[in-house]
Amino acid sequence: MGCGRCITWCPTGIAITAATLVVSCTVSIALISAKDGNMTTGAQFGQVVAALFIVMALYGLIGLAIGALLRNQIVAVVAALVW
């Protein structure tokens, strides 16, 4: 287990974050446009996106650590969700 998994899980978390961000922004823009709304991004949008990438990469590492500490997979998943 060691550093190899850490190197694997950080990019995986970043890829999942990018996919989630693309889907959520696309759906949000479509819904706002369907209601004749005006789509604008605030000054904090970039900060929120950067924080999202950092948090999701770290969440992958937290999940790895919990999984390494607990042998029961169900308990590890519940512990990660409770975290």
C-alpha cells in the first residue's frame, strides 16, 4: 500500500471532480436558460472550483487511509461517508 496508491488516487479524485463540474455546470446552464434566466459567474467561482479540486483530491486520500485502517469494506465505506 504506500505511496503508489496515493499517486493513483489523487489524479482519480481530480478526474472525478472535473467530470462532476462539467456535468453540473452544463445542467445548471441548461436549466437556467430554459427558464429565461441570466447566467453569470461571480468573482468567487474560480476560488470555489479550485477548492473543489483540492478537497476532492484530499478526500480520495482520506478514503484510502480509512480503507487501509479498516479491513471490513462496509465499515470503511460507512466511516468515509460519516467523515
